[in-house]
Amino acid sequence: MVLLLSRVDRDFSWVGAGSVVIAAVSGCLPAFGVLLHGSVEQLRLPWSVPFGEFFIELDPLSAWFLMPTLVLSALSAIYGVGYLRAWQGRRSLGPSWFFYCLLVLGMMFVLLARNAVLFLMAWELMALASFFLVTFEHERESVRKAGWIYFVATHLGTAFLLVFFLLLGRETGSMDFTVWAEKGVRTHGPANVLFLLAVIGFGTKAGFMPLHVWLPEAHPAAPSHVSALMSGVMIKTGIYGLLRALTFLGVPPLWWGWGLIAIGLTSGGLGVLFALAQHDLKRLLAYSSVEHIGIITMGLGVGLLGVSTDSPVLVVLGFGGGLLHVVNHALFKGLLFLGVGAVLHGSGTREIDHLGGLLKRMPWTAAAFLIGAVAISGLPPLNGFVSEFLIFLGAFQGGVSTGGAVAVPLFMLVAGLALIGGLAVACFTKAFGIVFLGEPRSEHVAHAHEAEWTMRLPMLILAAGCILICLFAPVVVGSLKTVLESMTGLQPLVVDENLAAAISPLSFVVLGTALFLALLAALVLLRRHLLEHRRVETDVTWRCGYAQPTPRMQYTASSFAQPLTDLFGPLLGTRKIISPPRGLFPAEAALKTMTPDFSHEAVYRPVFGRVHEWLSQLQRLQHGKVQLYVLYIAVTLIALLVWELR
Amino acid sequence: MMTDLILVLVVLTNLKLLGSSRLGSSIRVVAAQGVMLGLLPILVHVHELSLHFAALAAGTVALKGVVFPWLLFRALREAEVTREVEPYVGYITSILIGLAALATSFWLGGRLPVSTGEPASLLVPSALFSIFVGLFLIVARKRAVNQVLGFLVMENGIYTFGVGVVAELPFLVELGVLLDAFVAVFVMGIAIYHINREFDHIEVNRLDQLKG
């Protein structure tokens, strides 16, 4: 629709964003209804594709994922109107909006499709649309490289999914999700293979740790509102796919739960460590996405352990925590990416070490970013806490009530999740502190300006969402009921009972939050009252008694993270290039740190290099000599003829 | 009797092609082969001679005996070449390989489960032999004219096969095959001319410089 309209860029932006918003509003209503009543809506149309049927269905699980998808799509679209204005006139924005709409459409159909062929087509539509969005600034070499890495990664994932669906189709003789869910795969051997295929295939999209390489490349390359959408909701389609796949595979053996918890711990721990070591704000956020995918996966792992051991408390709290974290992560990660986008838009850089002191120049963005940062660290007054609390609670309860094989991974999870939470706080203290506090570190900041209202509004809505989810935590957790019932097949009463176990402590937290906010407001008022008739001086932040302070005396991103990156040095492999000060009157000294991605360096580069070498040998066959080509054909044909007449 | 004579002549002309370096004589040999094969359907279906076969024979003879040689001679003149020099496979070796191919053709012809008509014990082997020789010429020679000749010989083989094996080959299909061959030779003649003008030679092995 967008492409058909006039070539005036202003129109493109408004039409593109408008159509996404309209779609989101009209899509949210039925999703909300389904969540409320637990009903299921279906639409089947004949479709002339082999094995295909245009069969979409809205059940509570789809609705749960659909809501944040649509909300974040609409908000990012509104944001994009302002964000893309910088390119107006230099670049036709039509294609960008066209692919944005396609991406939203693709994600919706991925969530709704109930036929394997339709699902895969939507999956590919999503991948292709996002590829074109990532390569928006395709004139830059680094962006093109990032685009290709993403393209290859997503297609490798799809290859596994193709095998997964074909095997399932062969096992059950149908391509219909509802048939698969009813029949399931009862035998263990194929189920194990299918589980592994699904984990690799969907895990590539979600960004499980060894498969995550495309995230830190693609997210920085994409325009910020697209990064927000991709990181906030698109990678969650991988989680959705995994959950949907689990409903086909019958009762899981214990090791599936262990496996997911192990993946979650690896992704979470290494994700947050790498995030801590980054200098690029968007790369930092990308690694943080890997971390949170890890946390969600831990929740799913706890749930799976619960299904295997028939312990409803694990099922409800594990899956519930994971699902809630999906929504929460969509909110705060979307918010943070939009915030970084505003910083990038205002100052023109996303290097943490070039920024500083933005709080005064961009107060709205800073406030929104602060809320996002607190939420993403899982601190109590905000929404990130609620979902992590559910997972903690589930792991504790399960660990206490069961023994041996189940309890050990659960306690490891508790310890790991606590460590991850602590590191996340450090990571986002660094991000917020270096970027928004202190003094400007470079010229970039000097002409930084606050974002326009189309960009501020979505950030504020998302920030409000983060606060509201915590304030209404009991209600939100209660609304998980229908999803959990339909997904796990537990009795409503059992789900209620177990959710209540989480709701009662949460109510205290909410009360505490409300008290805290009231106290904070009172203190602010008190301070204002006390200072009313006095002279208030403002001064340079990092004075510290020096007569000639310079911004270069401040902490940098590297020095702030140094104690932690040194502690985890063996895992991170941070490289330092130091030229220390020499002599009695040292002239210059330099320090440069960088943290390359270990799986990219140690696994993918050698493997792909070897594959490339190996395949290059095939090029000898393609030498451009017509005679030999004919010879190939002739020899093949004659050999076949002789073979047949033998 | 006449059929067998023609088929033996076809086999001999094929061997002559393998052993000849002069492009002009090769073109004449292929033309002669084409004329003989054009007469073949009349001789095979001598009892049920009809306008259909006569028209087909006339068309084939005109095309293969007159038009193709004329096009190819023109191309030769324009490219100013007369001989194949330094082929990939030498002429003696070529003839030896040709003999091996002939043996293979007879062996394959004996085993091929086709319902040949009564007089045609030689038909299938010679058809296969023509196809092999055509392919061999394409593979083993460098001059573009020889490639075209190889293609024509291969087409002759397919034609022989069709005449002998499928008695009631639809008229339209035969015309189609003929048209195909005509277009192919026409295009290749023009291509040879242009390749020559562009690169000052018509050696196919040097076309790999065009590869990306």
C-alpha cells in the first residue's frame, strides 16, 4: 500500500506509521478479548499451495505474544516518523516503510499461522523484511556486512526449521498445527531429535548464546526504531516458536529442562558480561537482549522440568515468569533502543566514550532511559523485577520441594540469575552514568538536542508501561491464567492456586513500591520547600578540588567496567592495547580495549573460512571452457545410458 | 539394401570427420551426410510413400545440403580460417576413439529395448554413433565452426534415430526439429562472425576469458 502512494517522503512516513497504528489497534482488541475469556478464534481458507492451507488461529498463547508485538510496532512506527526525518530528501523512505509494514505483517502471521507452510512463509517474510530494514544505510560497508551476517544466520536457522517441520509432517502425516498438538510425537527418539532441531532453529532467531552472532551486528546497523522492534519483539518469535513446538512433542524428558536452563544460564551470563564490556550503546543493548533471552529460556526450562516431574508449581511459575518476561523485555528493551536512538539522533554518535552530560540537554530522553535501565536490571520498583521474581520463586519452591536431579539445576539457576541481575545493574549503571551524567566528553554532545515529540511520546508511553506493570503486578500475573491453562492443559483451579502463591508476595512489593514513590515525592517536596528561600549554586560535576578539571578526567566506559571485566577476563578475552606513560615527563599515553565476540572469533570465522576454502576447490570445475562443460554432460548421459542397459 | 548402404556411408563420413583437419571438406562431408539422411525416410518407408515424406525429405535436403553449407562457408570466409590447428585430441587418436565409440554403439544398440523396423539392424547403432561423434567433436575441437558441425552431426544422429525407431513421427515434430537446427546454425554462424570480429579468432577454448 505504501509503495503505491506518492513519492513525497512526508506522506510515506505518515501513511506507513498510520497504517501500522491502525493495524495494531484493530489487532489488539481481539487479542485482548481472547486473553480475557480464554476463547479461540479460527479462520480457514483454501489455499492452492501444496500441503498449504490458509489457516490462522488466535489462541491465548498467540494473543499473549501478539499484544506486545502490536503495541511496540505501533509505538516504534510513530517514533520512526521523527527518526527518519533526518534522511528525508536524501533518501527515498518508501521502501523502508514498505518493509516495516511487511515485517509487522510477517510477525503477526508467524504468531497466528497454524499451518507449517504458511508459518514458514511468514517466517521468511519476517526475515527478508528485517534484512532490508537492517541494510537501510546500505552505502556503509559495516552495515552491509552486518546485513549479510544476519541473512546467513537467519537462513541457517530456517534450514533447521524446515527439517523440523518435514519430520513432524512425516511422523503425523499432516501439516496442521492443531493435528500435531492433538496427536503429538509419542516416541522418544524422534521427539529428542525434533527438540534439538527446534532449539537450534528457533534459537538462532531468538539469539541463544552460541547462535547469537547476528544480534550484536544487526542491531547496531539497523535504524533505531527497527532495532527496537527487532530486539523487542522479533527475536521473541523464536521463543514463541519454541513454546509452540513444545506443545507438539508430548511429555518432555528431564534433560530438555536441564538443557534449556543450561542454555539460559550461558546466554544470560555471557550476554550480560559482553554487554558490560561494550563501548557501543547499541551493541551493549544487543548483548543485553541475549541476556534476557537467556532469562526467558531459564523460565521455560523451569516450566519444562515441572512438566517432566509433574509439579504444577514449577510449571506455572516457570512458564509464567518466562512469558511475563517476554512482555516486559519488549517494553523496556524497546524503550532503551528508542532512547539510544534519540541520543544518536541528537548527538550523532553511539560511542559511549564520546558522550556524557546529556541529562541536562535531553531531560525527557534521560528520564525515560533511566526508567528503562532500572527496569532492565530487574530492580524492585519496576516491571523487570516482577517476571524475574516469578522465575526465582518457582526455582526456590521447586528446589525446596523436590530432590536431587531437579533441585541442583534449580539452585544453580537461582545463583546464576542473581549473578546476572547484579552484573546487569553494573552494566546499566555504566550505560546511564557515562552517557547522561558527568561532563560532555566530546564535541558531539555540544550540539545535542532533545528529540521531537513523535520520538518522545512512544518513549514516555513505554516508560509508563514499565511502571504500570509493576503497580498492577497482581492483575497482570493473574491474566497469565488463560495462557497457562491453554498451553499446559492444567486445571484452572491448580493454576489459580499456584499463581496466588506468587501474587501474595507481589502485593507486598506493590505496596512497598507505592510507599516508596510516595516517600520520594514527599522528599522532593520537602527539599523544594527547604531550598525555597536560599541561594542554590550549580557547578561543574567533576570538580573534586581541581583548579582545571577537564572532561577527560572522568571515568570512561572501559574504566568503569574494568574491575568486572578483569574478574571475568578468561571468559571475555578482552584485548588491551596499552602504551603506558614513559620517562620523567611523559608526553603521551594511550589505552584501548576491545572485546570481540568469542563465538564469532573462535567458532564461526574458522568454520566458515574452512568451508569457503573447501568450496572454492569446486570452482576448478567452473573454468569457462565450453568443451569441458559439454564433456561433463556427455559423460554423464552416456554413463547413465550404460548403467541403464547394463 | 539402400538403407544399409546409406547407414554405412553415414558411419564412414563420421569417421572421415574425426580424421579431417580441413574445415571446408568437413562442411562438405556434413552436407553430404545431411543429404543422404534426408533421403533415408523415403527409402525406409518405401511402401507407403506419401506427400508427407516427400516434403520432409525435400526440406531436409534443401536445408542440410544447401543452406547450412552456404551459411558455414560464409562464416569461414569472413573468419578467414581454413584448418583446425592443435585440436585437444589428435586426429589418429580421434579415429581410434571413434572406433571404440562405434563398438559401444553396436553393443548399446543390441541392448536398447526399442522396436526397430525389420530392415534396420544398423539403424540404432549408426544413430548412436552419430550422436557420440557429434558430442566428441564439440568436446575435442577448438574452432567454433567445428562445434557447429558437431552439433549438426549430433542432430543427424537424433534424426536417424527418429526415422528408424518411431515410424509415425508426427510431421509437426519433424518440422520443429528441423527449424531448431536451422535457427541454431543460423545463430551460431552469426555468433562466429561476431566472435571473430571482436577477438580476432574463433577458438572456443579462449572464450573462458569472458567468465566472471
